[in-house]
Amino acid sequence: MKVGDGIDAERGDFRFDEKVAGKFDEHVGASVPGYDDVQTLVSILSDFYSAEGGVIYDLGCATGTTLQRLQRHAETCRLVGLDASAPMCTRARQKVPEATILQSDLDERQEFPDACLVISLFTLQFVRLDRRRAVLESVRRGLLPGGALFLFEKAWPDSPRVAESIRQFHHELKGRNGFTPAEVWGKDRSLRGVMTPLTVGENARLLSEAGFTTVERIWTHGPFAGWLAEAPL
């Protein structure tokens, strides 16, 4: 079975259904360059923000891979994962029984009380454009003083010419990781209107406008980037 089977087929729209959930971890690892490094980075940096009695939220927790790496914090923090997909939530509950897993859509109003850390790995890009600042403002309101958001997104370079070069790099990389050309282009078509990435600069501005006092880009690989954004002390 190829890494893209059942996921990159030419469909009218992309859904995180049972078929996708069953291969999600393998698929995202082959689609996002350096994905395992992202998980390691988030796990290590989480030690600086976990606070006794606080809550660690994972927005778009998928099958619970990130929460599983953070299980050591369950002794002092509450772990909460949110995902809009019922099949993803089912797998996350099985993988991380210490966490509270909620089926929840970020396109709807959300609050994140008592948050010491909020993690969003390649999730905000699926939220409606007119909702993204509101989501970030809700995260900011919910963070305890000095708390942090780890935001990782597909984020194009601000230069259109460079962005096109990076797009071609990403397609070639996926081919080297086992995706067929039909799967690569089929995935692009299926995500139209479902995922809308912003540029690197646009993401940084959104974080600043949402009230984060520290916004630092901590990771970049091809068309993906990650930020650490802190709430005021």
C-alpha cells in the first residue's frame, strides 16, 4: 500500500474521515518535511511552559501523537485535545487515555481557560480566514501570564517568485517520499477551499495583532514555519 492511498485521491473535497485517520501519522510524516523534528522541538520546549495546575491544549490534536509525547506533564497539568473529526478523536482517546479529547470545531467560538501552553500544529490553516484572528485572540485571553502558543503552519514565503520555487520543491519532496504525481496533484485539488495558507509575514502579523508580546519564528522547512508566541507576564 502506498503512503498516499486513500488520502490523495481526486475527490471533490478533503475530509478527515476514517480512511484518512487510519493513515494520518504516516501521511503527515511524508508530507511535512521535518515533521518528527517539529514533534521533538515542541516536546522539549513544552518543559519551559508547563505550569502546575495549568492546561495544555492541543488544537487539531488528530490521532494524539503530540499529546502522547507530552504525557509526562499529565502529573501536573491537564492535557486537552480538540479536533473536529470524530475518527481522529477516537484514535486520540485510545492513544492518550490521560488526556481529555473533545470533538470541537475552531470555526466556532472557543475559549481556552487556564492555558499555560497552547499547541497548534498545521491546524489554523484549515480555519476560515475570517475566524483566524478571533481564534488567536481567544488563545491569548486564555493563556496564563507568561504562557505560550506554539503555532506551526504551511506558510508561503512573502515573495511570490520564491513561493513558487518552494511549491515545486515540496511537490518533488513528496514524490521522493512515495507519493505518485497523481496523488500530489489530486491532494492539491482536494484542498482547494478547505486549506488556505497565509504567508510567513501574514502569520506573524496575525499573532502580533492578537496581542502576543513576543513573536519569534523558531522553525522553517520549505513551505512550513513555526512560531513561539508568548503572553505578557
